[in-house]
Amino acid sequence: MIDVRAARAEPDRWREALARKGAADAFDALLEADRAWLSLVPQVDELRARTKLKGKPTPEELEVLKGVKADLGRLEGELAAAERRREELLVGVPNPPDPTAPDGSTDEEAEELRKVGEPPSFSFVARDHLELAPIEMERAARLSGTRFAYRMGAAALLELSIYRFALDRLVSHGFVPVLPPVLVREEAMYGTGFLPTEEVNIYRVEPGRDDLYLVGTSEVPLAGLHMGEVLEAEALPLHYAGYSSCFRREAGAAGKDTRGMFRVHQFDKVEMFVFCRPEASAGEHERLLAIEEELVQALGLPYRVMNVAAGDLGASATKKYDIEAWFPSQGRYREVTSTSNTTDFQARRLDVRFRGVHGLEPVHTLNGTAATGRHMLAVLENYQQEDGSVAVPETLLPYGAPARVER
């Protein structure tokens, strides 16, 4: 959540920034609720002080005290209602975007920062991943419905090798590997900002029985790793690399990427997560992007880096970079990784603090994708041969990948 005291001190600056995310009205409603809450706090405090009498009260004082307690009860009820209203609105206000995030709210309005590598030039019509590898969508649909996949044989080994390769590189960069839970409580989803804004895309286990959610990214359990803790400043930054299965409903994706496993309900991912001091988060963000680029470059994939438009950022992110790899069968770049700086937004919700020079302060948190199944799809398409086979890049062979993949 945002820092209400900071927003209260500079409302115009915050409103202008939040307007770029389409949240100016939500911000104004929050400030109005905050003012109502603030006006009641001193009144309640004054009445509470008047209920504390010294010595034995006189009959007159008891009569006055009776009226004070009645007023106090009424105002405490109003204060509690005002506080609930304030909290409800607070969780709906997103993190304001960084000034360097471009204006706009669509993919097309993202800023292209650079292109790296040349797309392959084939003397044949490029095939997609379903034509190149043993990936079973129809059989998965009979079992689980649309947007699920079996990865078979060489495809399974190739995908697993990418995750192991990514983890190995991250460990060399000082990340601690983590196999986290994929079922989490509601407070973890709220804490990371996926509730309430992303509720339509989240799978929930039977309400009232388990009250657990399936995570759409291991960002959630990694962020919750230190929930409610005070971290020592000397221990920061903390770098974690989580590997897990992830689950998303893909609500609103009807008609989009219906062929193949580019957009599925269940997928695997290696996710980077950082806890750091506030002054370090901008540098950590650039480092996460550099690591993502290192991994894509090691796989020999042509790609471009995009600075995501302010209105296209999620609730938690103040700035996000996407890496889009080239997909020959589509003739365009498609997202394979993203990295976001969420500043203190998640830490305030999750109550993760550190002992700084000013006392206890929220840490900053960042996340970034190291590898997903989309990396495998990009490898298949960019390394395809005229005979329909795929020559797997040598980088992956030490991690169990087959030298060739055939359908």
C-alpha cells in the first residue's frame, strides 16, 4: 500500500502520478476518507482522556462521566467505521508509477529501449512449437480443459534444462534457490497486490474449507517469506530464486493465443525476488534486467527490451521492464520475461521492515522472471531446421537437454 502520510503531505504530486495509472479518483476518495478519520482521532483521544478521573469522583463528576462515555461510545463507532472505509480505499490505490515509465496504458505505448540479436532468416516457412516438439494440447484438453499442455519426451527434458540452467546462473550471482509453497493464505495475495485487483485471474481452493489460493507466480510466497519480520540492515539485500508451478485463469484472454502453450493455465517458472534498502532498489532493478538479458543472450535468442507504459503496470509496480523474444512463426516479438520494482508497496502490506537510520522502515521489494516455458518455445522456433527438427543450443546440454528435438 502507499505511504498515506507522504501522500497527505504532497497530494497534488501524488494525484498527478496516480492519474497516469487511471487512479486519480481512487486517490481522491482515499484522501477524503483519510480526512474524515483524522478529524475523529483527536475527538476520541480527548474523550478517552476525560474518562480517566483522579481520586474518588463526586456525584456531579459521575454524571458528567456518564455523558462523556456515551459520547465516546458513539464517536468510537464512527472512528471504527471511518477507519474501515479508509483501509478499504487504501488497498485499492496502486503504487504510483516512476517518472521514467512512459505515458499510456497499452502494449503499443511501451518504450522500446533496445534490440539485441538478429532474427533468423529461414529458407522455409517457419513452424510453431506444436509442429516442432512433442507437446500434447488435445489430450491435455480432454483431461483438464483448454489451455493445458503435456510436454513429452525431448520437450520435457528441454524445458527442465532451461530451469536448471537459469537456477545455476542465479546461484552464481548470489541468489538463494527456493522451492516455495504454491498454496498461500489470502493475506499473502493481498500483501503482494494481487488481491483485490487480479482476483479474476486467481484460482481459489474451496472457500470456507481451506481458504487458500494457488499462486500465479512464486513472487507471492517469496514476498511472504519474511512477512511480519524486522530484517537487519546489514543483511540486506536478500536475493532469492524460486522455482514453482504457477496457475492463472487467464480471464479476458478469450481469442488470444488459443493455439499452443504460449498462454496456459498452468506453467512453471524460475522467479527472482529481492529485499533491499530503499536507496538500492533502482540499482537492483537494473541488475535484475541485466541478469534476464544475460540468460536470454546465453540461449542465443533475438530480443528487445521494453519500458512498460505507466497505465499498463500492475497495482504493485512503479516501473517494469519486459524482454520480448523473437518468434519466427508469428513474425514478431513476444514477452518472455518481466522485472518490476514495487518499492515499499508490498512491504507495507506484508509488514516487512528493517532497522534503518530513521528507525524501523519498510524495505523495498523487486521481482523478475528468470525462465518460463516461453523460453523453451522461443528456443524451439529460433533453432528449428528445415527438416522440422530443432538443434538445441549447446548452453543447455550440460543441464540434461537433448541435442535435438523432433516432433
